[in-house]
Amino acid sequence: MASVRARARLVAAVLTAAAARGTSSPRRVFVGGAAAGAALGGTALAVGKRAIDGPPPFNPPRGSLAGATILVTGASAGLGKETAVRLAAAGATVVLGARSRARGDAALAEVRARSGAADASVLELDLADLRSVRAAAAAFARRFGRLDVLVNNAGVMAIPTLQLTADGFEKQLGINHLGHFALTALLLPELLASAAPGGARVVTVASAAHLLAPASAVRAPLAVPATGEYDPWRAYARSKLANVLFAAELERRSVSASAPLTSLALHPGVVRTDLGRYLLGAAADGTGEAMPATPGAARALGLRALELLTRSVERGASTQVWLAAGAQGARGGGYYEDMHEGVRSVAAESAELAAELWAESERLTGVSFASLGPRTL
């Protein structure tokens, strides 16, 4: 009962934050899978499935990405795999970043079969281990030499107990933000070597859950919470605020350095993927323990709510595919949902907070974006 109340409070907080930013549209509110279903129930149903589902799937024209090299993290399942399929179908050489080689190879077979692209490949990448991140970046550089689009898609959500990465970071922050921060820095030479019109793109999958995180959540030092103080949803919201701030700051520094690179962030909607595996007693897949199983009838109701209150992977992937494919009219440094600009929190719009997080992230990961130089804007 306590966990249900906690989820309901989370939903209420997101709705309040969204309203404070001048929107009451439920498609601008993300909490995550079953938590939204269990807590919102009939309220969300009343607003209509159409708004929840979002626009129809976006598919770049075949051949439109010919010659482009694109790396998608977390591509062994869910949004990442769907993104890889569509970008490969449009002619791009797609590299699937995957923590598990076996799962990566299985996804690769599906990507090739569905897209008809024979040159897609797998890159072993564990964002919870900076040694793996460094090795993956080095392997990519040796094989490809340049990178036109980096889709920072991988993520974990609401891990129920406090867990640490190989480098001692809280796991949601470590994977969702710090791992991608390091990967982007290490691949910066390849990104700047892109010959794509308008330069390279870095697309970071964030979430409207960032609305829940106060500025203090990402201020230095980014300490690991004590076990008794850890809250899975606060940790998730913090990591998503970090994503939005990182994307905006990368754009500022690229513009300041006149670098041929565009950075964008997005909210994919409330999507039915493995990201919500810890909810409603879902089984763990190696990243940690699941929550205690929800009783049968409540679980069945929650699963039905999930179906009604979430969108398909096919629709959820559209905004990141659109941004990766060029997104005509999209503004560098912007935050997008349903293929148009979304609503950011006041904290997410703070250039000062973004610069502070950037410096702390460099300190923690040991990487540097030195080739961009200091921000002067």
C-alpha cells in the first residue's frame, strides 16, 4: 500500500509541475509505465487514448540516410532496437550498442531482417562501467573513424534498491547520465569528423520525469545517497534532469566553439518497454532485484492500465528517429516530444546549473570535452 501511495504522490507531483509550467496536457506528463497506470487510472483514460498514443510512427524516407553512420545505445530492445530498425531502413549504417553480446546479436538479426540492411553491427557497451565505455569508444573509432549521429538511448528506471555502478555511482545516474556523458566526450573526435550536412547530431533520450527533480538534485557534489535515503523515483528524476541539462550545455559549448555539432533532448512519451521492468513485480534481468510481486487481481488491473495508458514502441520511437534523421525545423539545444518542442522545468533551463553539472560530470568520469574549449556564451 505504501508503494502505491508513493507512486500516486509521484504522479500528482508531475501533474503539478506540468501545470506550473503552463500545460495540462497529459501527453506532456511522464512517470513511467505501471506507476502512471496504477495511480492515474480513470483520470488518464478520460483524456483519451489518442493523446496518450501520440502521433503515428515516423519513418524517414528510404535512402535518405545513405552514407550516415549512427550509433544507438541500448539497442538490444525497446526504443533503441526500434530506432535502429528505422534508421537502418533509411539507409544508415547503424551500430547497436548493447551490454550483452548475446542480446545484441539477437537484436542485430531482427534489425537486419526488418530493415533489409546488411551492414548493421553490434558494439559491446556497458554504460555502468567506464572501462567498458572507453573500450567501446576506442573500438568504434578504429572501425569507423567518424560518427554522424549518436543516439544516447539506453537507460534504467526506478531501480527499487540502491545499487552502484562499477565506478561507484548511483546506478540510475551512472547509466542514464554519466555513462552517456563519458561516451559522448570520448566519441567527440569522431563526431567532429562527420561530413553530414549541418554536422553531427547528439540525440539524448530524457523524460518529462525531469519535472520532478529540483535544481539541488544535480548540484555538486553528486553524492551517492545513503541506503535509507534512496528513493527510486527521485533518483530517476535526477538522472533525467541531468540528461536535459547535458543536452542543452553540449549545444551551448558547440555553438561557442563554432563546432559542427547539434545537441537535442527528448521525451518519448509513456512507452511500453522493458524500462518499467521493476514495476508491478516485473522480473529482474540482471540489473537488480524487482519489487515484491503485486497481488494477482491488482497486477492484472495494473497490466490492463499499462496497455491503456501507454503508447507502443513504434509510436514512442518516433521523436528520436525524427531528431536523428535531421528533424527539419528542430532547434539545437531544444527538448522535444511528439516531434515538437516540449516543456522543460525552470531548473532544466538554467545555464548556470548546466555548467555546474558539466564540471562535476567531467570530474567524476575523468573525461574532457577539451576540443570544444570553454563556453563563452
